[in-house]
Amino acid sequence: MAELSNIPARLPEDLAAQRQVTSRAKEYSLMWQAFRRDPLALISLVIILFFIFAAILAPVITPYAAQGRGDPNILEKFKPPSMKHWLGTDYLGRDVLARILYGARVSLSMGFMVVIIAVLVGVPLGAVAGYFGGWLDNVIMRITDMFLAFPSLLLAMAIAAALGPSFTNAMIAIALTWWPWYTRLVRAQVLSLRERFFIDASRSIGVSDLTIIRRHVIPNIMTPVLVQATMDIGSAILTGATISFIGLGVQPPTAEWGGMISDGRIYFIERPWFAGSAGMAIFLIVLAFNLIGDALRDAADPRTRRIVT
Amino acid sequence: MYCQGLHGSLVSHANPDNRRENRMRWFDYLLRRLIMAVFVLISVSVITFFIARVIPSDPAAAWVGSHPTQELIAKARLQLGLDRPLWVQYLRFMGDLLRGNFGVSVRTHQPILNDTKAYLPATLELVVVAMIIAVIIGIPLGVLSGARKGSWLDHSTRLIAIAGVSLPIFFLGLLLQLTFFGKLGLLPLGSRISNDIALNHPIHVQTGFYLVDSLITGNWAAFRDASVHIILPAFALAIFDIGLTICMTRSSMVEVLNEKYILAARASGISERAVLFVLALKNAIIPTITVIGLSFVYSLTGAILVEVIFSWPGLGSYVTNAVLSIDFPVIVSVTLVVTVFYVIINLILDLVQAALDPRITLN
Amino acid sequence: MNDSILTVEDLHIHFQTYAGLVHAVNGMTFDVRRGEMFGLVGESGCGKSVTGMAILNMIPRGGKVLKGRILFEGQDVLIRREEQKQDIRGKRIAIIFQDPSASLNPVFTVGNQTVRVIRQHMPISTAKARQRALEMFDAVALPDPERIFHAYPHELSGGMQQRIMISMALACGAELLIADEPTTALDVTIQAQILALMSDLRQNQNISILLITHNLGVVAETCVRIGVAYAGMIVETGKTNDVLFHTQHPYTRGLLAALPGLSNRKGSLQSIPGSVPDGLTPLKGCPFYSRCPSAMSVCQQQIPPMVDIEDAGEEHRAAC
């Protein structure tokens, strides 16, 4: 009794989704297409770009650059938002908008750097662990588990406290709590990749392991890593702000959003604008990154992509 | 990490005849997980040791605190055995820990163990209440949102959920204070009970959980007061959890509702309410348990921040004050204690998940 | 046809997808007589499963009935109100699916699931429902019903799972059973058992069965009448013997020719050239036109009507 059909059985709406896309460039272009159709994602992208530009151009945009950097201006303290100071002034009289702009530099660079370090450390470790297996895999995974056993904020706090409060130390501390997630992610991806034939095929013609990793393994796992990294930038910014809020990161008078909230906390009920602006800034950026990450993830998965190929 | 479904179960074929064998395997699994947990705890202690003794440039000075004198430093150096090789130091460190000697807080000058015992119940109470709120609100919303995928209910719930996890907890706390205390005058600014109650209707402390203690001693005034004080901080803590729970339950529900057995159940006429809240939910909740574990972690760390904002006298305040006064022994010890908690909770959650899902046979 | 328990009349269903409008069912017409097993045969994608779900008023999302009627016991199923729909599902019309392991909820015992279905439709106590469930398990020839009652789906074999599905389907006294590829996921020997079981049940309990499958061999054994579906419509229908041995429609001929015969091992397998239309573009003429060896120009312009074949056994009709 023969099977009579030459199209696999699917519900009609899957007909378009079932066609496979092979080339990676086409894959990225499809992702971009899907991403483009999500209005929330586009708005988020605009917000993020806006903050990046604001951060880079901070000294140029604001007339209160010195205050942004920290110089106090006691005579003008506690002024609510006005035409002269769009977001008002803080408890030392510094223009809040300038502080926000300068704070953007710190927070954004913290977020990006943490994720970059975490990726640079975690991805190769995960690839090696997944690819070679055996005792190497075991060792790497045990170390990863050790780090993951800690609640990450506490671990970051403890390391930052041990190193001494500063921007760099906070960055290192947070990155140290972040890399294990990438190792795990990449290892799982590599393990499933290993099942596919072309790895064995390459090895059988004598290509060296490292080349295989470089040329075949890493490019194929980049998409989930990219999606995760994008979402993580927001979280890293949030964690950085939290560490500074507690007092372990950037030290005053350098502007930093978490620090601004901490400073403005006791005045918040009566004069909410300086802590409030910082809080809203954090919220907007983290929200934007989360929405983008969500949209990216939907765009990367062919099932949820909803595009006709 | 946010709105992704989790595939937790390891499907393996069991046989009803092997029930007794299954029970044996349960104990086996339990034992193995316990051993693994012990291993994890040991490695946690190693890392903590590193942080406490190896990373700081002058561990003795760090240990002594913010106003180190030469004399104190020398004493500390001897006490900590810093001249000895590392592994000896580690053994000393572990020995101290196991005897309950976490060192003395530089700020309060109390043994840290005592301080911890005093502050821990406050934090636990906060975290538990927050998680209860999160579950009660989050799961039904997640179920409904997943069932009506694509509707406005779904979109708005998802947006609220994502917003919930994006908002910094400390900022949210401030906003809640501003609204409910500053503008509306409904709820107190902070701390666990008001001075009035503390003086006139003091709580007879047995467990350390004010809500529980006031209830079992029939101290209604104190109970009302404690409840009113816990609302805002618990809510601030819960918002993040709620966002997480909604996301997880929703995506879990979406996956489950796509399954054939839900279609079959609907085709056999089962009411939609039973389909959603019994048949689908029991499947969807299994990965959600893992999430509740995750949220417990976030709660632990979030509690630190909430306690600061609301002046809640728990471990979080303790640790943050330690940071401000560079009380290094406290930071290290609290990290250790909380992590131990965390490991134990994860173990319990794993076991609960295994118990709930009949497919998992404990490999 | 007054003793038809189910009549599908000129059913048209389309789906709104992001790829466009897909015409899944284009004028499907057939009927199932009381107490008989009717086979709806066709390749994947010919709309037979969608029709099956439409009978229960459970068309997948995005699907809409454009026109046509489905008469069950004389009443149009498609225009019923919601409560009435639920009244039919599981109670008067039941359905079993292709993969029984996927159709059973993995976290509840099969006994629990069966009792739930029973109690949904019959106002009896749990104990009585349990008893009835055990009776049903017995009726489908399950060994040791007591033990199976407390088992989880993954603890049972495929054949046992399908028997459970059948017993759940019939537990409330359904008059029509729709079996959507019930044996495709099972071993050949188990297939035979399940088919025999279904035949027995049909005879003993006078249930009508609509068997949906792509497998000609299955219908040849069990069904008295069959309908051959292609691209959302019936192209040939009639008594099984007539359709298989006095085939009229070129598509049916192609299907039969494609079967590898056990006797003639020589020669290559014949397949029908071309592929099934994807349903996105509505067709004016016969949907088989592009692949038909005996196509004429008129075939491209109009959909051929179903005509009775004279000199054949009764009711043999083909659209050609």
C-alpha cells in the first residue's frame, strides 16, 4: 500500500512557512523584514538610537556640560522643570537633563561592555565544551554551574565590593556573573549542531577541529546568541544601575542613573524630578531592549516569522 | 529569558507494573540530587572564599573594615591565617563557617550569625508574600492571555508584563511610595510596623514573621498594622514576578493549547473552562514551576532593593548598609547564606517538578 | 437518501492565511448511511481532514465555511448555537485522530480522562462513570481494564491507546464516529486489529463510521462505500467494488496504478505526474486537468459535474 502524496500533510497556513531557507544572508534579510513589520520594535529601535546619539553627543547638546560631569551649582538647587532647565535641577543644583545625558554614557557603555565581555568569554567556552565533550565539557560545565549557583546580583555585589567600587570593577563583576548563561546557551546549540552531518563530513576530510569551530560551528549559533545578547544589554544596564544604586559602581560626582536615584531618593516625595527622570530613562531603555529582543526572537524563528518566502 | 516557553520534561517510558521500582528510583534520584547539591554548596564556598580572601588587595584590611589600624590589621592577619598557604586558609574558612562563625560585623560589632538570624525572617516574609501575590495574579492572567492569543487582552497583558520586568524595582518602589503615601496618604512610608503598635501592642515574636506571629497570638491590631505595612514593598517586589509569571504561563499555555490532546478534549465536548483551567493548566504549569524558582531568585535580589527603599529591616538592608560602611565580612557572609538558600530552593523545585510530571522518570 | 445519518452538501471552506486565501474544500459532497462504514480517501491536502473537523464544527482558526450544508440526522450542523454544538461533540458525533499518543493528555490517567468525558455528557456519579468506563474498556477488548484505568498514556502501547480513544469516543453513545487516519501511526498488525475492532463495533452497536484515510488498502477491506477526494472535492464515489474495479475517474485510475503490486515486480512504480494544486489560486475547471492523461479542452473551462454511471452498480458516480 503506497503513500500517494508528494507534499507532506500540513494545515494550509503552514504551506508558505515550510519552504526552507538555506543561505544565511537571506536568513538575515528575512529576519529584518519580519522585524520591520513590528511597530513596537521599530519604536524601540528609534529610542535606543536616540539614547546612543544623545550619549555620544552629550557635551555638545547640553549647555550645562560641566554640571553634567558633576560640578555643583548650589544656588539653583531644587528647581522644578522649567524652560531654563528642562528637567529641573537636583539637590546640588545641577541640570538634570545634562546629568541624564552624561549618565547615558556610563549606563550604555556599562551595558554594552558587560554583554561583550560575557559573549567573548562565554561563547568560545560553550563552543569548546559542546564540541569536544568529554572531560573538557565536564570541567567547563562544572565551573559554569558553580557561578550559576549564586544569585547574580549578590555575586556581583560581593565581587565589586572585593575589588573596590569603580566603573571598571563593577563592569568586571557583572560580566563575571553573566558569562555562564552564554556558555550554557552555546553548548546546547553546539550539541544539537553536532548531530548534523556536515560536521562529521568536514572532519572526515581532515579539517582541523579549530577550523571547524571557527568556520562552521560559530556562524551557525550566532543567531540565538545575537538575540540573547540584545535582550541582555537591557538587563545589563539595569544591573549596572542597581549596583551603582547600592553604592558599588560608579562613584559620585560622575553622573549615573542608578546613583541619581539613590541620591534623589530622600527627596523623592516632594521633589521627584531628578530621581524620577533617571528612573524613567532606565525604564525606557530597558523596555526598548526587551521589546527589540522579543521581536528579534520572533523574527528569527521561522515558525513565528509569518512571512511568505 | 523573558517570554520563552520551557521544555522541562524528559520523556521516558515507564510501565504501571514498575511502580514499586519507580519509587526506588525516586530515592535514588533524591540521593543523587542531594549529592549534587552538596557539591554545588562546596563550590559556592570555594568561590566565596576566593572573593573573601583572594581578590581583595589586602584581605586583612578588608576584613577589619573602614577604619583599619595597624594593630587591628595585624590581629586580623593572624586570625585569618593569611601567612599560611591557600588551602589551609580555605580549611580554616570552612571550619569557621561550619561552626557558625561568620565573623563579626564591622558596623554592628555583633557576630554576623546573630544579625542574620534577626534579619532573615523579615526578608523571607516579604519574599513569600510577594510570590503569593505574583502567583495569584500572574497565573490566571497568563492562562487567559495564552488562551486568547492575539486579542487585545493578550497584547495588553503582554505589554504590562514586559513593562513589569523592565522597570527597575527601586524606582517602582519610589513611585509606589509617592502615589500611595505622598499623594493618597493610604499606606505607610516604610518599616514593618508603626511605632504606635510597637509600643502599645507589641508582637510576641515566635517565628519572626510578624503576620504569622500576630495571628497566632490574636493580636489583631498588630496584624492589621503589619499587613498594611507589607503591602507596598511586597507589591513592588511582586511586579517583576508578575511580569515573569504572566510571560511564562502564557507561552506555556500557547504551546500546550496547540497540542492534539487539547483538540481531542474539545472535540469530545469538554467545556472550555475545564479545558483551560484543568486539562491545559496542569500541563502548562510544569515549566512554570521552574519559573517560580527563577522568580524566587529575582525576589531574593529584588528584596535587597525594596528593603532599602521601604526601610524594611531585613537582610537586604543589612547588606546594603554593609556596602555603605564597607563592612566586608557581612557582604561575604550574606552572599553565602542567601546562595545556600537558593541552592536548597532549587533542589526542592526540581523534586516538585519531578513529582508533578508523570512522564519524568528520573534519569 | 433517507437513511443517511450524515450528508455533506456542496461544502466550501477557505482559510485566511498570510500567504493568501487557501481554498481547502471546494464543493465536497457525500453522505454516510446509517450503520455503514464510509471511506473518504484522498492524498494529504485534499481537504478530507478539514471536512472531518467541519462536521464537528471545529474548523481550525482562520477557516470559514463559504457555502454548503452538513446535515446530521437531518439538521444542519453548521448553523447550530454554541451549546448545541457542544451537545453534539463527543455525545452524538465522536472523532478519533491519527496519533493516539498525542491525543491523550499526558498528565492525567486514561481512566481519569475517560470518566471526565463520560461525566461531561451524562449526569451520573463518578463511581457509575468509572464503572461505565471499565465496561467500555472491556468492549474494546483491552486486557485488564482495572489496571489500565490507572495508567498514564505513555505507559501504554499505540494499539492500546487507540482502543482507549475509541472507547472514549463511544462511551456516551455516539451515533457517528469519525476516524481521521486512525491506523496510520500504528504497526500493520495492530492496524488490522483496530480495523477489525471498528468493524465489530459497527455491527454490534450499529454505529456509522466515517473513515478518513489516504490508504486505499484500508478502505478496500472495511468500507462498503467510498468517496475519492481530490483538491477539496469528491471526484468519484460509489460502492467500494465498483470504484476500485470499474474505475471511471482518471485520478482514481492513477491512484490504483500507483500502487505497487505484489505480483508484478517488474517495471518502475507509476506515479501521477505533477503535484496537487496548492489551493491558493481558485480553479475554474477540473482540478485534475493539469495531470490528467485524458484531459479535454472543456475540462479546463468547467468543473465537471457528478454524473451517474449507467450500467454500473447503484450510485456509482464520477466527476468527469
